Amino acid sequence: MRIVVHDEQGNVLPFRGYLQAKGGASYFPPGTARFDKSSTYDERHFLAPGEVTCEVPPGVYVLRVERGLEWLPATREIEVTDQSITVNMLMHRWVDMKALGWYSGDTHIHRAPDEAAVSLLAEDINLGANQTLWNERNVYADRGEPLPPLAYQTLDALHVLNVRSQETERLGKGWGAALFLGDFDPLSLPRNFNYPLTAKVCAEARKRGAHIDFEKSVWRDVPVCAALGLVDSIGVVHNHFHPQAFLPMRGISQSIVPPPNLEMTPRECALYTLDLYYHLLNCGLRMAVSGGSASGVMPSWLGYERTYVKLDEPFTPDAWLRALRAGRSFATNGPVLFLTVDGKDPGAVIELPAARTTLTVKAEARSRDGKLILLELLHNGEVVAKAERAEGTNKLYINQELELGPGWLAARCFEPEGDTQVYAATSPVYLEHEGQRGEVPDSARYYAEVVRQMIEQSLAEKRFTAPEQESEALQILDAALRYYQHAGGE
């Protein structure tokens, strides 16, 4: 069986493929990258450059080909005899984000280097960050290879792999994980779960030129690092939402800001994740939203969770990261989502001429599968406008004049809750008036209490064995606590 995948112009396309005997086994064409992962469910697919050949016994097969978020899947039933057969699969876009100025990225990848490159092309991701340096592990050293001298591997003009991005992950007592992206000198990461605090590691990464992305907003390290200005972007559509299932948070309960309920449903977890981010914004902090899949550790394909950034310059990996740092982003595992406030995109700062000003707000959500049920606008964490469709739709719009004060405005959208949650969220547009950022004291008090509990727990558990370690850690935590106390008016 020869399989050729192409677009309407006849261009051969890299793709993710599923080939299965009807009611039977999966087949993986030789020479293709094979992904066979079991976690909350089984995910078995192959990655191909656009044309592959596979020998299979006579019978009936189902072939499904996919190409990331922006393309419609194509499925075909094929009857194979003892003769060779060529199967042409035509793929169509449902949205062309690059034509609209938006470029995709996956900030969190755990794949073998050569496999990551093939997958990046198959999923049509413009920038992928492969965490080949993960805690003390070096994937290249494991393979008997030297670390690449360059941070980026250019696959073509629009697809680049960040081949030596880095993750520091210390769960349990370690309180979370941070990703270091871009062109920087890699760090020697700590093995001790208690010391140094992640804030010290992030400060060193910042000095070396790394973009700092916390891959979930839920980590207890986040409010500390955010208060100290050590967070550039933060995962609000994260890797616990798999295509076919949701991974509960109870397995990382020690490391996260205590949720209302460890047995959260997928929708509840999405709201919890977003609310923690919104609390940070309410404290006057500014950081972009991001999304990453952890493909390889998780059973999701690369780019299932992804980040889109809007560029006003030609695509390069450094331009992409600059746009992300500037907050020109949204994160998603399905819909695409657009927001403007008086014509300004996310990341913009609007100076209000009065304490309350009427602004024109437009938001649009689009879905491949026609399942959108809710689009919301939030001002300082409160829903101020929404569009709903109980039966689901491909598009939801909001176009309203809203009277708003200082703070921020962002959009989010949802498909129905099921075994997982499909949703998207934007970075905010910031609103200022005479230097006021619209801080919300309740949010500041919330995070002040989180940090206060971290200090008390550290002392009670005697986490730092040396006096100088304890002194350094407490200074960092005290600085974060003072920030939130000040933001809350204490």
C-alpha cells in the first residue's frame, strides 16, 4: 500500500497517520517515526514525510491522516488485495493562521530529537521547544552524542526546533516545573528537591538569556517567581488535558496551589488553572499565556496543546519568543480565539482617559468540529460579556461597547466538557489610568496566604539543612510575600 497525502494545490504534506485493519491490529509503515504510548489511554500513530509504503495482508483497512490543529482530518476505508495499491489522501485547511499573522508553537516537548523534527513538520508547528535537557538528564548524552552547538535546528523557513531547551522539574517538595526556551547557555540544574528555590534557578536562566515559561499556572513556585519578575509566560492550557482523557491533579497534589477539590472534573480543572492566572493579573503582574503538550511524557501528539503568537515581522524563533514575551498570544487545544480592544491585540497597553472609559471590544472563537458552546470576556477576573450556543457551533462572536476601568481584559472559550476539556484563552489587553493597574486586593491576599503557607511549611519541615540555605530561601519567599502584601494594601 502506497500512501500519498497532499493539499488542494498538489503539494505533498507531512502527516500523522493511523492505519488499522478493520477491527484488528495497527500498522506502522517502515521508515516512519512510531509513537506508541499508553497512559490514560493508548495513542498509536506514525509520522510520515508525505509519502510512505507499507506491506499489509489482504483485507479491509481504515486509514486516518491528520495534520495538526489547522487541517481537517481525512479518513478512508481501503480494501487491499494481493495487488499493489496507491491511496491518495487530500487534506483541507479549516483555518490558515499564518495568513492571519499568527504562528504556532509547542513550548513543552519530550521526544527523541529526530522524531521531534519529523513530528514538528507533521503537525505544522512553527516553533517547537524540545526539552532535551531535563533536570540532570541530557538526551544527547544518553544517545552518545554531543550537545548541538546551536540552539535551533531549522527544518525549513517556517518550522524550527529549539533543540536544547531545558526543564527544571521538582515535584513533591519541589513545588513545580519551569521551562527555559530560546538561545541561551544551558544551566546545571539542581538535583536537591528543596534547594535552591526555583526563583534562584530562574534568575540565573534569565541572566543567560532564556525565556522562562512555567508550563502550568498551578505550581506553587509560580506566585513566588511571578512576584519577582521571573515569569515570561505561563501555561493555562496544559498537558493534563489529553485528546481522549483527563489526567487528574491528585498525583501532583503537594506541588500545586491547593485546589478546591483534587477530584476536579476536566472543566473544573480548566477554570482552576485559568483562575490562578487571573489572580496573578489582578496583582498587577503581566505575563503571557502559553500552552504545551509534554508529548512523549504524555500520550498527546506534539502540538495538541499549543501557543499562537501574532507577529508583525518575519517568522524567526527569536521573533516568536519576543512576541510571546510581549503577550501577543493565545493558548489552545482546539479552538482559535481572537480578541481586540479598540483595535488593539492582546499584550497592548491602553491608557484610559478617565477612570471609566467606553471601549469597543471584539472577540471571535472558531472551532473545527462545530462544538463551541461558550465565549466569555473577563475584566479583572469577572465575566463582563458572553456568547452561548447550547447545541454547539463553529463560530461565536462578541462585539460590544463596554465601560471599563483599569486592569485587564481577556477572552476564553469552551467546548462541552467530556472525558477531557477543549478550550482556549487569550493573553490580556492591559488597561491603565494615571498609573493605576486595577489591582484586586482579594487576589493579592489570596497569593499572600499561599506564600505565607510556603514559608511556614519550609520551617516546619526543616527543608534547608544549612543556615545559609535557609536564610537565602526565606529572603526570596519574604520578597514575594511583601509584593502581595503591598498589592493587597497591607
